[in-house]
Amino acid sequence: MFEGETETELNPAMQERARGVGVVMRRPRWSPNTMLAHEATVYAKERGLDGEFHHAAAGAYWETGADLGSLDILQGIAGRCGLNWAELSPLLESRRYRDAV
């Protein structure tokens, strides 16, 4: 934890930065394996949607504690960002973007 943080709250400076981009940050009780989310971000970047995907994924994690290691969660985020899940899913399962990450 950083100075000014508790087990449930992030430091005030981090909270203020998050509010500035429209994200309410709540400290999740656990940390998911985010490798698949990072791989999906590479796919999104190839399609010019990495900003949208990153913002949606960060919001899902910080606001609701979503498991960014879950394909079901990533499918929902991808759909909200206009990404083609039928194309992305097999690429994630084959680990196509692992080296890029």
C-alpha cells in the first residue's frame, strides 16, 4: 500500500486522478491475473480501440472488482467497445498476443 491508503481505500491523489477520467476506484480484495486483458488490449490496439478497451477494463476492475482473467468478463468488455469477440476469442485462447505483452 502507498502512503494514505487503507485496506479498502486508495490514497487521495490516486482517487482524484481516477475521478478526473470518470473512474471510481475501490480497492478489490484480490488481484486477478490480467494477462488475457493485456493480450486483448494488443488486439484492440490493432483496431484503434485500445483506449476504449483499456478504459472499460479498468473501470470494470476498479469499480466492480471484475475478474479481468475471465473470458466471460472480457467478452462483455470487448462487446461494449465494438470488438469482434468471435475473432478475438480464439486469438486469446491460442495466446497469439502473449509475446507482445
